[in-house]
Amino acid sequence: MATKQELDVTIKDLLEAGAHFGHKKARWNPKMKRFIFEERSGILIIDLAKTMQQIREAIEIVQDAITQHKSILFVGTKKQAKTAIRESAEGCGEFYICERWLGGTLTNLSTIRKSVKTLEKIEKRIGVGKEGLTKKEFSELAKEQQKLNKNLSGIRNMRKPPGLLIVVDPTQEHIAVAEAKILNIPVMALVDTNCDPDPIDHIIACNDDALKSIKLILNALTNAIIDKKKELKISISKEGKSLKRSKDEEEEIDFSDEEIKGEGEE
């Protein structure tokens, strides 16, 4: 368990990262009222004492998922979150989507797996060189490989739905959240003052637009995952995917910044 003493993140860290800055009052979602400390110069200030407790609980939840050998899918496709999402997931050996959420990624996973197979075939063909292909055909294959890899690189090895979603900005990623709810997959999310917290199972109220805020919280979760994997002797491959998984996952089916958001908001 992550006790207060073991938690790397402090309120000072959150303050320095701008995690307490919400949106203008005009853009807020009233359902977030219970997570707001005060309004200051027209900007909503998030209650970081509650955020700290939510981070503690989130750490316990991700570690429980690892203990149960459940995979985790990190999701964040907006500009501020992309790099942090990819680095966090790769760092702890879990799945991620940071470019575009493909409809049916969870609810129609068999189709996604077929796209992965297509990508693998293209890579194999490109690997043998240009022999038998015109320059145009080779170029088109390379472009298709790049396109597929861009969208699938973080979930190439995801052969079954994950056990937990970690989302940055559930409003932006509403399709991912909706698919997870259909499959009863719990959703943990960094939730700003303009978001609807109702569909989220595990809320971390914070500034989901500031890169420092996003990275700070994701790093805390990533470190917790890594610590638990070390404890359970679960290895992490260079590609960022855990080598040890549950038996169910092995039995697969083969299918042929701104920190203060008061100014310049639309």
C-alpha cells in the first residue's frame, strides 16, 4: 500500500506543476464542484488535498491491477498528453494510445487485431527489400506501414481488453471511456473542472492541460506499477510490454501548455 510516507508526490510538487489551476468558471462542469477549493480571479482552483488522496488511492488501484496480472491501457491523444502517455506506458511495460482512438479498439478488438496482422505482413514484405515491387508500390507500402504503426504501435500486443484504463482528459477521450463502460472496464482519469466525473470510476482531479501536471501524476502511477512488477518479478521488455502475463492473455485468438488557463481560452 502507498502510505503517505511512501508517496513521492507532495502538495508542493502539485502546486509547482500548476495542477491546481482549473478552467474559467464559465467553462466548468457543476458536477466538479466537490473537487474545487475556491474561485480566484475568475479561475477555479482545485482542492489539492483531495487530489493527494486520490493519487494515493490510484496508486493502490494500479498496483492491485498488476497483482491480478491485468494489463493497463494509457490513453491521451491531445497535444499536451501524447509524449507523457507514451513515455509512461513504455516505461512501465503497458499499452498506450496517444495518436488517435480507433473506434472499436475495445468493443471490436478482433478488427484491431486484423489491422495489426496487416501491419506485420507489410513489415515482413518491406523487410525483404524492393525485389518484385515497383518504386511506387514500395513507396505506398511504406506509407501504409507508417500510418498503421502510428495508430497501433502502443497496442500491437494487446490481444484482450485491458483490466484498467488510465485516461488524460475524459472529455477528449469520451469514446474510449464509453467503450470501457460497455465492457465494464474500470476507468481512472485525470479530470479537470470542465469534465463530467460521473463516468469515471477513479477520479484524479487536476489540471489536465498543463504538461508538468500530467507528467507528475502519470510518473507517480508509473513508478507504482514498476515497483509492483519488481516485487512480483514481472519483467518488462525493451518494447515496453511486460513479458509475464496471465494464462488467459496467453491463450489468444489468432485473427488471419499552458498551466494557467484563464487567458486565451476559446
